[in-house]
Amino acid sequence: MCRNIRPLNNFEPPATKDEVTAAALQYVRKVAGTTKPSQANEAVFYEAVREIAHLTQHLLEDLVTTAPPKDREVEAAKAKARAQLRYGT
């Protein structure tokens, strides 16, 4: 999985449309092997982003969990601590 795609499920408040679209864009970039499509592929590239974002939003709405919602600030602090351990100061 692309490192830039973050888990979006079970957060309070729920993932925004921008977060879902950013994850879809990262996924399509990874699969396509490019960060910017050529003019010939631009339409299909961005159509794929729109479709994947749409499906991802439905997935997030339909997932069920009994775990308490995660706090974005707490999760960000955990990620920062992991990065400091991995990369140093």
C-alpha cells in the first residue's frame, strides 16, 4: 500500500470528502505509476480517481465497528512518535 494513504475508517469526525479524494488520488497514482498523467490519459486517470473516491465513501459509510472512534490528534501524535523512532529527530 502507498505510504501516503491513511486509514480513514472509524474517526470522529468522519473522513471528509477531501480526505477520501486524496486517498483515491494516491491509489490511482500508485497503480498508474505516475504522479501526473499524460494528456492522452488525463481523462481516464481523473475518472478513476472520481470512481474510487465514490466507492471509498460508500465503503466508509457501510463499515460497521464496535471499537470506539479514534481521535485524529491522538493518531497523528502516534504517527509522529513512530516517525521519530524510525528517522530520528
